Amino acid sequence: MTWTTFFDLSTMAHRHLVFVYAGVLVLQLGYAGWVARNWFRAGR
């Protein structure tokens, strides 16, 4: 699998895979932001 085939949204399987990866990335960024916010609050 290459990057061009990974982002080829013509098939349902590829579309689902890209949306799952995007969802996981959003969750990880949100969790990292929550941890950073609490970490900086506790440091004050």
C-alpha cells in the first residue's frame, strides 16, 4: 500500500480506513491537550 492508494477514497474500505485513522488522531490530540492543560494547571 502506498500513500496514493491509502488516500484513494473510491472504495468503501479505503474510505473507512482513512476515517478511522483520522478519528484516532483526533482522539489522541484531544487527550494530549487535556493532559497538557491539567499538567500546566497542577504546576501553578
